[in-house]
Amino acid sequence: MSLGQFSNLAERLVGQEMFFILDRAKQIEEAGGKVRHLELGDPGLIADATIIKHTYDFLRRGYYHYTSSSGEESLKKAISALIKNNLNNNVDYSNIVVSPANFLITNFLSLVCDKGDSVFILTPAFPTYFASASMLGLNVIEFPCFPENGYLPDESIFETLEKTNPKAIFINSANNPTGAVYSKDFLSKIVSFAKDKNIWLLSDETYALLTYEDEFYSMLDFDCDNIVVISSLSKIFSIPGYRLGFQVSSSDEFNAYSNKFLSTTLSCCPPFLQLGCSSFLENKNLVDQVIQDVKKEYRNRINTLFDEVPKLESIIKKPKSAFYLFIPISKNVNGNNFCLDLLNEDKIAVTPGIAFGKDFSSFLRVAFCGVFDDIAHGLKSIVSKV
């Protein structure tokens, strides 16, 4: 039986490289091999027992039916309080939409861009930005930020923006995969530029609560209806499988379109998961303690890894946020082949740098949020080869 013709959109799907690596790693494991997983930002820390207890309680009580597409009101209020307590921003809960953060990237691009429009991405950048843009038929303009400048953009970015005239700009601070944190001065300049040119801004602040050194500045600090901020409960609270992210926009029109888009595609996030999280978030003292403990754990991991793998310090600087190391390899080596050999021969799974931007084929990303012994062993093997 022959199939009908697939759509152009289907042909533009590229997926995410780290999940392809994960699939290959699973094949090795199913064949009896042992793989050290450093490819995904999947926190290996055990979530606070209170979250699990509340979630189970709501599931047992029957909260597994449909709910509002924009999210449970109690969770949106709890997220508003979380933002106020940790980022010192006042956000009305009615301006919050709950959804998997990954999905909110596609939501944003679907609402503000048409096929053929350009989107401006500071690289290295989270692979979903590229995958969503490709799926929607958008042109991606990459502006590379290199380690020599701390992975921060220089002033030439504004000249490039003038020349390219994008429909939207992606900002990711605190950054995945580099851990770079942007200054308030730069953010202020990019907001002023976007306001003047009427360009949309997506600020991905998933790792805002996982910054270790520099002060974090949120795009919520600025008064601009063209700004959409997305974030997630997955990383800081170690619950990626809950798929609970959120979006903040001061534009009623954008929020109305988001609700329509989500009701059309996602319907809603499971209410027992949302209510389990909102009940946990209502305990401010516990939430503050969890955030402090998680940050301390990852900060200690950074210091321990740099102590146990001394060569690391001559290759990269300690990340200022998140839980990744973006490691350069020889420019004469094919990065994809290097990572595949690392997986097939050494049974170490990492993500090739090319997934984060075309200028980073001679890099790889290591996630240090999983099993620590695997991370330390894997890093020692990696640095011996670069």
C-alpha cells in the first residue's frame, strides 16, 4: 500500500540532536552496554518529596480531567509569587500561560512570524529554536558569540540587526549551553532597538534561578509589549517529566492568541501535575530552601569537576549559570563524528556543538546534572581526547 504525499512542513522537521543521541544510547543499553549519559539536561537530583506527595494526592482525588488551556489559576498565582520572590518582578497571574516551555517556543514563532520571515538567534543556542524555525519555514540569522568574549555579543550585533531586519529576536540568558549571563546594559540596548524597530523579543529564562556568579537580569524588568518571556519549573525543581513551563506577556492580544493556539494543539497540561506543583510552590520557605540546595549542589559539582579534571581549566572557564560545559575540540576534527565515536567506542553520550549553531561544529556540550560519577568519568575521557 502506497502512502500519500507528505507535507512541506513534514519535510522541514529536523528534531533535536540530543534526542537522536539518546535513541542511539538506548540501543546500546538494550544490547547490554553501559552508557554514561551526558547528553540531556535531565536533572538527576531527586525532586522534593512534597511535590511528589501533592501530585499523588491530586491524582488520587481524580484531578485527571481537562482543565483551562492557559493553566490552573492556582499555579499561575504561585508562579507569579515565585517570580516576585526571586526576580523582584510584579507579574499579574492573568499574564501567565502554562505549557511545556519547549512548546512555547513554537507557540511564539507561530504567532509572530509568517513563512519566509527571519528570526535572529544569538548562538550558541538551544536547538529547539532552530527546529521550530525550520518547521515553520523561517529564515534563521545566526549571530555567533565566541568564548574569547565570554560568549557575549559585541556591539556589532546592532549593525547586523539593522542590515537583516528580523521579525523576532531570541535572547537566552542564562544561556544553554554556555552558562553566559547577559548584562542589564546589553538587555536595555536590545529592548530599545526592538521597540524602535517594532521587533518581537523572546527571552528564554529557563535557567534564571540557576545563576552562580553574575547577577541575573530578567527581560521582565523592561516595559515593552513586544517582549515574551518563557521559563520552566523543570530544571530548578528537577521535574522535567512534568512538562510544566510558563510564558509571561504583558500583551492581552498575544495572550489571547496563545490560548487559542494551545487549545488547538495541546488542549491543556494535566491538572494533577499543575496542582501538585502549585501546592508545593505555596510553601515559600520550602521553595527557597530547595532553590538554595539545588544551586549549591550544582555549584559544588562545577568546583569538584574542575578539581578532579585539572586540564579542564585550561580548556574552558567555569560556567556562570545552568548545568552545562561547552567544550571545544580540535577544529580539524568533525564534531559529529567525534561525538559518535565517543558514544560507540567509549559509551559516553554528549551533544555535538553543531546542534547549537553552525559556527560551533568543533564543540560539544556536556550536561553535568546527571549521575555524578558518570559525569566525572566521562569528562576525564573527553579532555584526554581534545
